[in-house]
Amino acid sequence: MSGLGAASTASEDTRPRRGRRVAAWIAIALALLIVGGIGAAISAANQWAERGALDPGSAGPAGTRALAEILRDHGIEVVTVRDRTAATDALAQGPATLVMPDAPALSDDAIRALAEGAADVVLLEPRARTLDLFLPGTQPSGVAAGRAVQPGCAMADAERSGAIAPGALYSASGSSAVTACYESDGAHGLVTGPHHGDGRVTAIDTRVLFTNEHLAEDGNAALAVNLMGRHPLVVWYVPGVGDTDLADANRSLGELTPPWVSPVIVLLLIAGVAAGIWRGRRFGPLVAERLPVTVRASETTEGRARLYARSGDALHAADQLRIGALGRLARLLGLGPGASAPEIADAAAGRTGLDAGAVRGILIDDIPRSDADLVALSARLRHLEDAVRTAVRPERTTR
């Protein structure tokens, strides 16, 4: 019966431990889920930070969501597309303005084919190649000084918008069909030319004009609406990383990585987690272990004294005696734990009336050279403690 009772007790002790371990793992899993949920919420709330510059879905300083909302307030539909197929399908719905940033991942034929279905084209920060495709004879020509300038051209939309402070400048001296506005330092901040009959292609540096950070300055907002709002639909093309028709385009890291790398990484992660669980400490209370023996303080003191005697290091032994004596004297004299040895020596000399140099010699300066000197120093320390105790507490001194 006693064996059954012991087994029952052991089983009952095991169940709470197992329950605590299970509860601990459940708590860790819940904590991970909560942290993941909070991270996802923060990521969703700050989704604009992940989008690039001039993106109509970005509310950051370099985004253009404010401009997209203003166009919608004027009754213009703004469609954001991130690949050429979607852009072509959107342009096929009717007269539309294609807003297109520079697309180095597309070939010349792909850019021409994309703009073919648009009534108007607004080029955002175009480079030399894009300018040569749509506005022959036009090329980049530096950056403006940052001051506002008047349109100074016959373009009605620019005249209605008023002055702006252009960013990048373009020269259009080689083409008579191109209209240039906002002259600065011999170049212009806006150039426009014909496109499909009564349509037009306009090139402008939008990063310093149409972004959320600068849209409210000067006539920026009016110019943006006048350039992009000539048709009821605006197709805003945002080139994606994989949207390319170039055969020799730079491949991504995933394309360059051998196919076996990803499974190996996943396997290593699983192995690391399994090893952590296997070798990790178990959850539960600490187990108190009873020591096999108890060593008395007198035996420890005697053993240490024998070690000092065997080594013949009288100075080290004297230091230990002095450290103990200084601590006891500091408590007798009411000094704090931060009192130094000279302060304790001076206080002991002052309280007992002994010579300060002699007291310092006992507590600090005298160096024992032999065992006899060490024994003598021990006796002097004891006599000094007795003298201090007698001076501090004369009523407790044994006569």
C-alpha cells in the first residue's frame, strides 16, 4: 500500500509541472500572436512609407496622394496601374491622360506602345532617352536656382497657373514644335509638344512641384490639375520591379539564387527551433539541493591560516588582519562604510589619545617581515581595538 501511495503522490506532482509547462508554451504562443498582430497593424497604418516617390497611393512627403485626391474632387477618375498590361487596358476605356515616370526597365518600343493609347502624356522626371522618344531635340539642362518664375510662354494652362519654382530644367532649342515655359538660367522647367493630333506630351520635374510636400506652394496645384485634368480619366503608371521587356535586364536576387537555397534555409530554421526546444531549460520552480556537509567558521579560519603559514606570506596575512580590524574600528567609531583607512586611523588616535603616527603604523604602514612580526602586529591590533572600545564604551568595559 505504501508503494501505491508513493506512486500516486509522484503522479500528482508530475501533473502540475506538466500543466505549468503547457501553460507557459501557450502564453509564449499568445504573446507572439499579439506582437505579430501589432506589427501588422503598424505596417498597415504606415503602408505609405513602403511605397516609392511620386506614387499616388503614398501619403508621405514624396508621395502624390494629395494630387490624386484633388483630381478626383474635380470629377476626374484616377487609376493607378503597376504593369503595362493594366495600363493598356485602362487607356482603352476612352480619352485619358497617361502619367508616366521614367521607366528604365522598358524598351523604346514598349514605351511608345504604352503611350500610343493615351490622348495626353505627362512625363514625370524624364531622362534623356524618354525626352528623345517623345520630344526630339529636348534634353536635360541642369537644375533651377529654386526661385519662382513666371510662365513666359503661350501655353494657356501655364498662364492660368501662375508662377512656380521649377526643379530640373530642359533645353528645347533644337525643335520648333516644342513649347517651353518657366525659363531659368537659359533653360526651362516645362516643355510640351504635340501628340496624336490635338494631344500633347509634357515633361516636368514633379518631385519639387507635385509631391505632397510641395503641392500647396505657388501655382503647383493649379498647374498639376491643368496638365493632367484635360480628360475624364488619368491613368497613373507606376513601374513595377518585374515589369520589363528587356531580355538582358538585371535579374533579381531570387532569380540568381539556386532553387535549393530556400528549402535549406527553411530546414535550418526548423532545426534551430527544434534544437532550442530540446536543449532549452524546462519551465518550473527551482529545485533546492541540500548540501552534504556544513563547514564551521572556525574550521574555515584555521584552514586559511594554515595556507598563509605554508606560503610564508606574512604581508598578505597582515592585510587580512588589518582589513578586519579597520571594519570593526569604523563601526565602533560610528564612521560610514565609505571611510578610508587613514580616516579610521586618525579617528582612533583622536578618541584614544594615542600618537597618530603609531596608530597609522599599526593599521597601515608597518610591514611584518616574519611570523614573529605578524604575531606582534596581531597583538597590537587587538590592544588598539580594546583601547578604542574602552574610550567609546567605558561602561561596557570589563574591569
